[in-house]
Amino acid sequence: MSKAIRQGFVDFFTDRGHKFVPSVSVVPVDDPTLMFINAGMNQFKDIFLGTRKPDYLRAANSQKCIRVSGKHNDLEEVGKDGYHHTFFEMLGNWSFGDYFKKEAIEWAWELLVTEWGLEADRMWVAVFGGDEKDGLARDDESAQVWQEVIGLPSERVLAFGRKDNFWEMGDVGPCGPCSELHIDLGQGSCTGKHRGPCGVNVEDEQGKCSRFLELWNLVFIEFNRDRQGKLHSLPAKHVDTGLGLERTVRALGGKRSDYDTDLFTEIFAGIERLSSKQYDSEADGQTEVAFRVIADHIRSLVVAVADGALPSNEGRGYVLRRILRRAARYGRKLDMHEPFIHRLVEPKGEFRP
């Protein structure tokens, strides 16, 4: 299923004038600000910064990503739930000064609902609610498209502040409001750790609501933040979107967790053979946590090593070493005390984009 979804995404956007751009290595080239490629937009960073002219106005791809450092650090969260990963694939489409909000929103909806069949009444949307400090108004343009063109009721178009719905490349540089599509997975999917009712972006010190899962983030890059923190309108407006493959396969397949999809089936089967333990997709015990940690970390290690990174004592090599050790530690929780990771690598050939 995952292969069909990945290819379907690419076909959908190439049919709409986008150039397919292959995934780049997860080891960044000429970008000291990144330890690993952690988003689909990384290879287009120079275009957004205005230092490189694009050879095409529209692009689409499936990018290999590893998030283990900085503000995008999911390492310690992996295993605790069904949607955190250190390695994942980011499906994305981009416009470099071509189309903008209306087209991006319409196409996202068309693909998810019309083409792939997700139920419209399960979809919720978040838009930027404005920011007084930056003098930014609510993103009424996006909200209007969602309500008047797509037909979503106003109670399912929610506005959030800068923390949730304003994307920035860094302290300086291109930035802009974003609009996210969330799917309601049903009351039974919530962990119940947070206080109060379930909802989009509901989170407190007790935990995050897992009933509403973010699928697709549509970023509208229209400003540049200078070193004094002031915003200036860009001469060209861009679109940068990211749709998580693992989450999408889960939603379309009606699975309880990303880890219940075909992206992890063979790895789990291998762990079961080596450990004589069984993974219960309906449970969240220590056995299930260990399975998820090992499967996720093997994917990261295989991709990173294949792209030229090796475990070491510093930098990205040290991070890989931590990932390797964490996988081994959780293996011992499954009574696997002999080296086992190399014996689980073989089934991984199919997941690379």
C-alpha cells in the first residue's frame, strides 16, 4: 500500500505540471546548519533564500528525512506512541513564485478526499490566527478557501497562533503562515493523558491529544524576517508542503498506528523470529515499545549509513551511535542479548523512496 500511495502522490502532482525531483541524501551537502536532512524543503532552501533561481516553477518528491537534533528531535519520543519516528518519508509539492494558497488547498483536498477517499467529515483544518507582536492578521484568505471553496463548516476551520501555524526557516530568513489538515481518528484513539476534551493541537504537561492526527502541512512563504526581527514581504510567494507518508498510509489503511502499516510489517516479523516475542497492535506495553523503537531505529541507521554517515564519537556520527545503542538496549528488553541488528537489515530494501 505504501508504494502505491507514494507513487500516487508523485503522479498526481506531475499530472499538474510539477517536476519530479528525486530525494537527496539524508547527509546534507554544503549546509552546516543541519545534522541530517529533516524536511523536504531542505534541498530548495537556496531558492527560498533567493540565492538560486529555480529551473522549474513546480516540484514534487518523496524525501528521506531524519529528525534527531535541534527543535526537530523525536529520538526520545519514538516507541511511546504510534506516530513518532526518527526516520520518515515526507511527500511534498512546491511552488516557486507560481501558484499559491487556493491551488495548494484545492489540490491537497482533492488528493486526500476525492482521489484517496478519506471521509470529508473526519477532516479538520488549522489556519494562522494572526500575531499581534508581528502585526500579522488572521489568515482569512486560507480560511475562506477552506469554507467557501472546499465547503468545510466554520467549526472545523480553527485558528491558532504563531507557535502552531507560522512556519520559519530560522531566526532570520523566509517564513509565512501555514495551514494544516488533521484527521479525526475517533474517540478510541486518544491516549487520554491530557486534561479536558480532545481537539486539534490540544496539549498540556500531561500529554498530547492523539485523536486528531496532523497529515499535511501547507506552508505559504511570503515574508522574510531580518536580523532585527522585522518582517518584509518577499518579491515572490512560494508554497512548501509536507505530507507524512507513514501517517497517510495509516489513515488510508484504517490502522491504529503508523507501525501497523506495511512499512514495518517485515521488520516486525524479523524481530518476532529473533526474539520469540509477539507484537500486539492493540497494546502499548513494554514489548510493543521495544518493537517500535527497534524497527524505527533500524530504518534510520540503514538510510544514514547507505548515504555515507557512520557511527562515531562526534557530530552526526555520535547521534547514529546513540540510535544504535538505544536499539540494542531495547533489544535486550526482548531477551535479544546477542548482536541482532544486522540480521534485521535485509527486509529494508523496499522502503527507500
